[in-house]
Amino acid sequence: MTAATAKVTTGARRVLVIDDEPAVLRVLGLLLERHGFHVDTVANARDGLKLLEQEKFHVVLSDIIMPELSGVDFLRELRRHDLDVPVILMTAGPTLDSALDAIEYGAQQYLLKPVEPESLVQSVGRAAALGELARLKRQALALTTRDALPYGDRTTLEAVLKRAFDTIRVVFQPIVSMTQRKLMGYEAFLRCDEMLFTSYGALLGAADRIGWRTTLSKTIYQRIGHECADLPDGALLFVNIHPLDAQEGMIVGSEAPLEPIARSVVLEVSEHAPADQLDTLAVTLPKLRSAGFRLALDDLGTGPSGLVGFTRLSPDFGKLDRTLLSGLDADPQRQKVVKAMYALCAELGLPLIAEGVETPSERDALKALGADYAQGNVFGSPTAGFEAPMV
């Protein structure tokens, strides 16, 4: 590996140039140094990756056509450990495929050789500024929201999701019968160390974007299957699913992790799911029920697909959305709506579970309306094991 380093003032932006032509490396290095950049040069992408694991750079400028590892392959590997550094790709032999790959995998720019010197310097300077802005934006989003997903390019999103998948774990929150003051079951929730994914919905949305939904579902079901060995006798286990998972053999089948405990499992599907997906689930429902699974319609009262959910799925349970329960104790209008929903569900023979009961006053208001089943932090927060509820 060769390196060219200039003496610059403190705070100068660092650029890594990768090209297998020594003359090009020398010219680009001198040009950028002359304009105040701190420049390192390497002759191949693998050496560039090694250097990037040790040092921080503001911009990477790389040729596309190189032996062993192309510029696009380099970019894909880079995102495994650096999500923000901008990469400018250059080529003397442009093709439509290489241009599309550069866009898909998040190249900041795609330049044709020979590059006009002034344009190159401007491109590198702008990329460096945008890279710093990306870092600041990600830090700000982490501080202000837990559900934002600021990554638009595939490579960066792949890297974030792989990191999240590696840390997925399962926690369980108790569901109780308030009238009998005893445990009914638990709902399984996922947790991961990637701060952008605090819910199944957020992680699912990101996985869907790059076609990794089935990988995510398999990972989650495997973790749940592994952790549920200590499920108390007689307790139900509520598991959120994507409506298409049953069709794809992840719920039932020889390798389905939940099928051995199917008679204890209640599959939750959201009322927010598109109607066509609920229709698809309805087709597979006889097979699910034959295996012993039951079904719950989640987010009841807030989704657009309620009629499809009731008429096509015939759920065994309904789950009342938290947004209907927040401040229930102090809102007479909300109490009327919730009471009416309980009455209608009782008429249909559908047990309702109130989700997100957070305070004793909300719990008492629910009991006064005739509610029975409930879950929320007032009964027990999600934990790594099956802890006894507070009832």
C-alpha cells in the first residue's frame, strides 16, 4: 500500500483515494492536497477497507473497475462498519449496470474519467459536507425519535438491519384476568440494540424495503421458539405475525419453530394490515387452526380493515388499542365508546383484551366498564422471562 499525506491545518477533511493506476493516484492526491484536503491513497479496494477500519475519513473517492474487488463491491463491504462516509465512484468505462448499482448501493456521485479538476474538487468538498450532515442528522434523530429510518440507500440499510438482526431478543409481558385476578398469558415483544428499531413495525418496515421480511420473520420465530420453553402451564402466548407468513410456511410446517407449541399460541394480526393481506391469511386459516393455533385481531378500533378482519378471520380474541384507553378514567366520551365496544364484542362472543393499561386509575375505569382481560405496565412490564403479574 502506498500513502500520500499532506501537512494541512487542523480540522482539514480527510479523503481516501482508491485506484489501481499509480499515475492516477498521484495526480488525484496532489490535486486534492493542493486544495487543502488531507489525502491517503491506496492501490486496491481491500487495502482501502483495512485502512477505513482503522481511520476515519470524510470522503472516499474510488475507481469502479479494479481487480479482485470492484468499487461497488467495496461500497457494499464498507457499509458493514461505516454508515455515513460518502463514496464517490469514478470510471472510464461507464455502463448502465454499474450506474444503477452505484445508485442502489448509495454512491454519493458517479463520475466519468477524466474528471475536470475543478469539478472533482467541488464534488469532494460537497460530499464531505454532506457526510458530516448525515452524521449529525442521525445523531439528532436518535435523540428525538425512536422510529425514524433515515437510511435511503440499500447498502446502508442492509448493514443496519444485519446489526439489528444479530441482537434481536424476546421479552414477555403478562396478560391478566382482572375479575379472576390471575394470569391469562403473555405477549412476546422483540427488542434489539439498534436504536432505530424499537418495535416490530419499525423493523418490519425496514426489512420490507429491501425484501428481507421473511428473514426477519424466521429470526423472530426462532428466538421466540427458543425462549418459550418455560411458558407456565395453561398460559397462552400471543405472537405478532405478518399476514403472509403463514402462506410462506413459517407458521406451520416441519421447520416452523412455533408449531410444537401451537395449542398455546395465539397469532396476532393487526387491523391495520391491508385487506388483501388479510384475505390471504384467511385462505391459510384452516391449516393454522388444524395445527392448534388461535387468532387475535390486534389494534382493534383503529384500523381500516375491521370488517375484513371479523368476517374473513373470525378471530378468537380482540385486542383493544392503547389509543382508546389513554386517559380513559377522565374522559366520559371515551368511556362510552369503550363500553359500547365491549358490549358488541360480548354479543359476538369475542373476548377483548385491553392493551397498554398503564395506571391504576385506567385499570379501575376498565373494570367499572365490565372489562376482564388486560395487559400493560400496571400488571407487569416486558421482561426476559415469564414473571408473575401484579393482579
